[in-house]
Amino acid sequence: MFTYQILIEYDGSNYVGWQKQHNGNSIQETIEKILKKILKQKVLVYGSGRTDAGVHAIEQSAHFQTNTNIKDRYKFINSINYFLNKKKISILSIKKRGIDFHARFSAKKRTYEYIIINRTAPLSLNYKRAWHVKKKLNIALMKRGAEILKKNKDFSIFRSSNCEAKTAVRTLEKAKIIKVRDRITLVFSSKSFLQNQVRSMVGCLKYLGEKKWNLLKFNNAIKSKLRKNCAPPAPACGLYLSKIKY
């Protein structure tokens, strides 16, 4: 049995998310169907983490096991991408791994990026690929809020009511905000994230940037640990899984 890691880029706009579901097409199921066609056997693909409906990936990591020894990986990737071409999914690379490798459980750090386009004009190139915020955001305040997030340990306020994690304690290794003209990129890194954590953090930072909240209210909301005190989560369209480190 051989274990292979694949890196995947995808536009999640028309998918129900990474994980297989009964209510629509998923990234996982789409890739599994094509691997079955090429390898002539049923293949299960395990991702580094779930991405929700509408969320994109710059570099999702996944693995699968097969009885086939894939010798010509260049040809193999081209074959997969031929079938994925119209599905807005691309396999970027494939690498043979040890039998103990697991895309999810072997991961040491996950990085997400969230894109906000801050301008009055509607989106054309970034439609369904960024959050369009018309009101001018105070970046200095948002950066101070990001520093508060980085020092925080209990992220209970940011977790979805459906989150199955045993604890809301997390270590946020990076919380960075970069602005280039009207494009604001928020970057977050951690070993793992709670369900809806990133989008919820972005929603609260946006409230701060709009001055709907001041830093005291932002900090007190986090300390309350109550989901009801969280700002509305940012929409899925601006979120990207960008890097998995092993």
C-alpha cells in the first residue's frame, strides 16, 4: 500500500465544502471520483481540515492510499487535472509519503487568509472571492485588535454552536493584517482552528475597523466567552486555506 500527499487549489463557490455531504457536490467527493476512474479502485481522500461551503483553498493538503505505485507523477497530475479542468479544482503537486502520514493528524500548523476589498465600487474580478466592504475601515484599530487576538487563549466566543472540539483553547501563532491599496489581507496561523473561528474573528475585527466597537468592547466581548456577543461572521467567499505545515 502506498500513501500519497496532494496539494490542491480550488474555488469553493459552487461546492458544499470540502467534506462529502448528501446535499450537493463537495471537493473531496469530486477528487475521489476522478482518482477512482484513473486508479481503477475506490480511493478515500483525507483532507487536512474541512472548509465550509463557499470557502476557497490556495493550498489544501490531502492524502490517499492506493495499491498502485505512481511512477510518472507528472503524467498522473496531468491526467487528474484533465478531468478537473472545468470543476475549478487543480492538483498542484503529488508526493509519496510514509505509511504513517495523515494530512489532518500530522499537520503542525494551518494558515488561513481572509480577503476584504474596501471600496465603494462593486467587485468584478474578485466577485465571490472576497468580502466587499464599502465603509472605510480603520486599519490601525484592526491591527491592535489582531494583537489582542494573538495574546488570547480561550476562543469560545468565536466557535460555532455546532463545533465539536473538546476545548476552545488555542494558540494563535500569527494574526497579521496587510493593506495594499483597497485590498486588506488578514492572515491567521495556528495548529488548529475551531469551526467558524476565522470568519468570526474577521467579523469582530471588521466591527472594530468600522468603529462600531472600540478596543474595550472588543476585548470585553472576547473575555465574555459568549457566542451571543460575537459580531456576525464574515462571509465564506473571502476565506482561503493557504498553507499546511508538517
